[in-house]
Amino acid sequence: MTLTGARERRVRTGGIELCVAELGDPARPTVVLVHGYPDSKEVWSEVAERLAGRFHVVLYDVRGHGRSTAPTPLRGGFTLEKLTDDFLAVLDAVSPGRPVHLVGHDWGSVQSWEFVTVERTEGRIASFTSMSGPSLDHFGHWIKQRVRRPTPRRVGQLLGQGAKSWYVYLLHTPALPELAWRGPLGSRWPKILRRIEKVPDGDYPTPSLRTDAAHGAWLYRDNVRSRLSRPRTDARAHAPVQLITPLGDAFLSERLYDELERWAPRLTRHTLPAKHWIPRTRPDQVATWISEFVTAVESGDPAPAANGRYAQRFAGLLVLVTGAGSGIGRATALAFAEAGARVVVVDRDAEGAARTAEQARSGGARSAWAETVDVSDERAMEKLAEKVAGEYGVVDVLVNNAGIGLSGSFFDTTTDDWRRVLDVNLWGVIHGCRLFGRRMAERGQGGHIVNVASAAAYQPSKALPAYSTSKAAVLMLSECLRAELAGRDIGVSAVCPGFVHTNITSTARFTGVDAAEEKRRQERTARLYGLRGYPPEKVADAILRAVVRNQAVVPVTPEARGARLMSRLAPKALRAIARLDPPL
Ligand code: NAD
């Protein structure tokens, strides 16, 4: 496997030869990617290709891995001190006069923590992005703290990480790991990566895997016990650090990084719902975060671009919200923008969309675009999907929120009324899921779809037959799609609000009455919803939380939660309520 367009050279250091590959223009800022265990530099190929247009990208095979030579003897040849010598030798070759941006995954990150915290690299590293690999020194202190002052929570954390580290103990046994890797484990590893880690098919891992894994066992043996038992007390990062934590990492607990600011005061955090091998499974996200961080540091401003409760999770993601010109959609678009996401604001009301996008930008959003589209118009939605994919990228979070209200008995509801409400409330959601969801699925890097249904989806009412039917369909569609997309790491949530104070009451249609009566009912409903006073911002918060927690069905407002409970425990009572006349 070769990296497309890479230039290769050999760098000699301490009796070994390192295989170094470079992509992109050497005049640009240099990003050095360090691979983990068991791996070679090719783990970075997808990320490197995405970065090469903007940066000078450098990758090297760690000693004993890939096409770099191994030290003899192996024992003692992999100490962090020697790995630091190698790193500096690579820097002297590829970027002698300018500090580099360091990125490490797994053991690449473990050793990079050493590079960024020792004195002899000061001035050579401009920034460090760490993924799934803690500093052994920080880890040592983390363990010591918990052993010295054990509370039930701390003991739980220790045991939790202890269980996740099972392979580390095995790697300390003599000869066994080498035998396993050169034998059955080596031949099964590609399948294990695909099945368990969901690493896509392709020419990764490289044929050097067995040797990489056998040699790399010395990374553990040469460093882990000694560092964990005597961690350095001065392991403070001398460059800004960006920490990317995959929340589904089978080997590392996120609790390890709880007090990281103590060691890395200039810290930016990101989390993503993924397993350990994110350079292979989430290259778009990883490349975007590296790119943004490097650019921010180069411009002298490494502070996190967004704050707020959800910034770690959504900063830099592309989010599309329909019906975002007003009410719940607007509040949702603004909440995502505040969390640092790039937002596409879609509404059939051009002015409303433009206002929301403007508000997002003036609130500090890095990118917010307004698009005028009727979600029920399939052709227009197709055009929108093409434009978004071409200009902004694949949507990471889709919120199908656009909807209209319709009230009136079944026999007062004309077929045109039915068509209109189903076209917007159901077909609008179907178009969104088909067009944006398909691209999400094809990209193969996860994502999330939120469909805004309603408590009316499970609470029958003689006053809302068409509206409730459309929302019940959205709820079931969401459940079915959730089942279908689960295997592709795409979550689907149905959010079901109760009464929320928005414009919907003033625009909802009332069938079977004349225009004057319709107006009176709209005004009266608007007053009632106003008195109820539940703000759309709270629904927006529930939507962001639904994505973070990957919740299936989310009733919002106490009455929506109550009705959901009744639909399960006391459906008869709910049916009795359905017969009541609405307060009009
Ligand atoms: P809203 O009227 O304030 O906002 C809806 C937005 O959707 C408007 O900006 C409107 O222009 C847009 N829209 C309507 N039809 C569209 C179409 N065909 N194409 C593109 N945009 C369109 O209403 P809201 O209360 O914020 O409603 C948002 C969603 O929440 C709807 O799906 C609604 O059914 C649902 N909901 C609302 C409540 C509530 O009490 N407000 C309760 C439950 C569910």
C-alpha cells in the first residue's frame, strides 16, 4: 500500500533507518502524523490525503514498524527517550527551521505526549493533537491519586480502566504475544478490525502488520511499568493541545482525561461517538479538527472556537435544520451554531431563513447559510442536497423539523388538506432522510438524523386526525430507520414536543369553519400556547441532547412525557381524553 502522491525518504538515527513520507507543499505549515500499535504510517492515509491540500504532511514508520528498520536488540530499543531521538531526527530532515504540528493516535499519541512535555523539543512543536493515547506520566499520576485517596467512584474508575487494559498485561508476557501475532491473531486481525472496530474494507492494515505487532510489544515492555510506577512530575505540555476522545473506545476510559488541564493548560477538547481506530473510521472529522486547530494556532489563536455545553461534541460539524426560519427550528439551528457547528438553515420562508442565519453569525457561528426550499418539493430538495454536498460537505446531523398544523374533524378535512399536511409533515421528512441520510450512509462515517414529530404521534385526538396521523408516521419512520441505520453508526431520534410557544398556532389551518372563525381560533390557540409558555429553546436543548445520547424517542414538555407514559400504562384513559372537545 502506498500513499498516493507521497515522496519518500530514509532518515538515519541511532543505528536505524526511518521510512518518512511527505505530501503537500513544504512551504506550508508542517503536520507530523505518528501512528500507534499495531500499525504503520498507512493508518493515516485517509487523513493525510485530506490534509495535503492545505499543509505539508509528514508521516513516518516508527522504529521496528512498516518499512523502518528495527533496533537490535529489541529489548531496550523502544524507550520513550529513543523515540524522541527519532522524532527530532525526522524534524531535522523535514522541518529544520519551523515548529511542526504534531498529531498522534494510540501509541503515536503516547509517545507524542513525551515529545510535547520534554525540554529538548521546546520550540520545535507548535501544537499537538492527541487521539486515544494518554501520557504514561499523566496516567501514572491518575492511578496514584486513586490508590492514595480511594472513594467508591475513584475505585470504580480504576477497575474500569484496569479491565480495559487487559491486553497490556498480556503484552508483558514473554514470547506469547509474538507467537500470537505471527500466528492466528495476525491472520485474523484485519477481520477483527472490520467486525469490531468497523474499519472499512480496503488495503489496510498493511502486510507488515505481524512484524509491527511483534516488534511493537516492546513499546509496552520498555516503558509502561517503569513510567506508571515512577511518573515524571514535570510532564507539562509546552504547546497547545487538542484532545479528540472517541466515546466508544474499548481500550481507554474517557475518565483518564478528567484533569488534563492540569498538564495541558491550553487544551481544546472534542468527543465523537466512535471506536478506537478513528483515523480509519472518521477521517473527515479527524482531518477537519486537525485542520481547524492548526489554522487557529498558526493565526495565533488556539483558544477553542466555541464554548457551551455541547461544543466538544458539535464544533466543526455540518448540521442542516429544516423549518429553521421560526420556532423550534430556529432555536435548534442557533443552539448548534452556538456549539460551534456549521449550520445550513432551510425554510420556505426566505426572510425567516436569512434572519436565523444572520443571527447565528452575529452570535459567533463560523458558518451559517440560508437556503430557501419547500421540503415537500422533491425536486427542490434534490437540488438542495446536491448543492449542500457540493459546497458544504456531507451533513453530519440532519434535523427534519419543518411542519405545519392542521386542526379539524376527519369529515371536515378535505383530501387537499390531507395532501398538504402529509406532503410537508411526512414527505418533507422522507425527502430529507432519503437525500441527506443516503449521503451520510454512503460516506460511512456515522451521523445523526432527528425527526421532529409531536406528542400527537401517540396521543389520539378527535380534533387533529390529519396532523396526528402525519406525526405518528414520522415516529414510526424514525423507529424503522433507526433499526436500518444502526449498523452504520447513524442514530435516528424522534423528538415529540407537547405545547410549545411558537408561530405554529398562528399559521395552523382550522378546517370546517369560515375565515373569520379560523382567525379567531388561531388567535385563541396562540393565546393558550402563550400562557403555557414553554419556550422553543428548551426543545432545541432536548434535540441536541438526543443526538449526544443517541435517544430513540424523546417526549419534550411534561404533558408530552405524561401522554407517552399513559399511552403505555393507561391507553384507555388516553382514548377517553381523545374524545374531549378542544378548548376553542
Ligand atoms: P413554526 O411555525 O414556528 O415554524 C415552522 C417553520 O417551518 C416555519 O419557519 C415555516 O416557514 C417552516 N415551514 C413550514 N412548511 C415548510 C415547508 N413546506 N418547507 C420548508 N419550511 C417550511 O412552528 P414550530 O412550532 O417551530 O414547529 C416546528 C416543528 O415542531 C413542526 O414539525 C411541528 O409540527 C412540530 N411541533 C410543534 C409543536 C408546538 O407546540 N409548537 C408541538 C409539537 C410538534
